[in-house]
Amino acid sequence: MVFFLLWAPMYFLNAQSFKGISFKLRNVVKNSISLKNPLLIGEYFMGAPYLAYRLSKSNPEKLYFSFNDFDCVTYLENVLALYYSDGSNIKFRENLINIRYIDSVSYETRNHYLTSGLEKLVKLKFLLPINNELNSHHIQKNINFLSTHVNNKYMDNSKLVKIVKSISQKYIYYFDSIHQPEIDNLIKNGDVIAFLSSRNDLDFNHVGFVYIKNNKKYILHASQEKKIVCISELTIDKYILKNKKIIGFQIYRPNI
């Protein structure tokens, strides 16, 4: 299971410049848009290695672009940034920055917590929330994982404290099982699924896409366990049962 936070305590990474969308990938993007199916882009990256801590720890922030390796969050970011880019290099780069950061490119304004990242995707109208107070459970957490576990002399801790305080003041709505027919029927192929952590100081610990085959729901994700982008061997319900660090999940639908 992977924590969502996009930092590495002892890891510095030089910025990787954006080299453009390849002709082959651009065709996949255009086909994905035409068929209103972001999973085609997700499938394109299957087999790519899982590599954690790819984003910069330094400040000023160094932008990192890669279609060759992913963690679970950068996988989500890249697939959605590509889907809403129309195959344009400029639009993709703009999308990725807008998804990854609250307003400007800096370490402090990066969406270190998935709650912030998902809120930004909803604000951009890239995703529509399916879970809400009418059909799901809710929980409030004291989010402080980053400020507690990271000693970073480059960061303005006051900004991060303000962000986590905002997250902690809100209810997190979630489903705890897909066994109920009404919940199972809500979940569609290609939905984004975010898994809620059992820890009180952390919001989520994994994210991927719902992938339906043979009428069963799996996860298309960058898997820390398998070390590649792949479709989970377990269905979503069995995946949750196996992972005791998960207490539930949220569902978001690409606005296609």
C-alpha cells in the first residue's frame, strides 16, 4: 500500500523537462476523447514501472514530467491531464500543473494530500464527485502526516499547516463497501477510486481507476505491490478486505 504524499525524506530529483506527447500517444489520446473513454490512455501505460518519490523535495519546486514511470498519483494526474489536453503539448503541460498545484508552482502549494488534489480536479471540472452526504458515511480527521514526519528546511511550514487545517475541518464522505447493490450500481467503468486510510493523520493512501471486466470491478493503477501499472488481481471488494489500512473509498467520475 502506498501513502499518497509526494515527497521523499532523502531523495532529490533533478527536473525532467517535458519532451512532448509522442505521435502514438497523441493518437491514443484522440481516440480516447472520441470514444469518451479515459481508460484507453490508462491502458496505454500498462507495464510502465512504479517508481515512488519522483517529485522534487527542493524549493523552488522543480517540475517533473514523465510518461515512463509513475506512482499512483502521478499516474492519475498524467492520464487526466492527457485526456483533457486534446493531444496538445501546451494544454497537457498546463493541465498537469493545474492538477498538481493549488495555484502556483511551489512545494508548499503542491497538492500533497489527495483530498486537495481531488478538490482541484473537481474545481477544474475534470471530475464529478459521486460520494456525498446523501449516500455515504463520513469521517473527520486530524491531518498532520506531512508536518509531523517531514523535516524540510526548504518549506514554509505555516502554509502547509493552513492547508491541512482546512482539510481537517471538513467531513470526508466515503463508501465502506461495494456489496450494497445501490452502491455497486453507482460505480462505473473508468471512475476514479480513492482509498481512505485508516490512519487519523492521513486522508488517503491509494488511488486508481475502476476497471470492469467480466462484470467484475478491478483497479487499473500504478501498483506499489506489483511495481508496475497494471490491473489488480483482486476485485475492489477483495482488495479492501485484504488491506486493513483501508476503511473505505471515494468515487469520482471523469466529466466526459
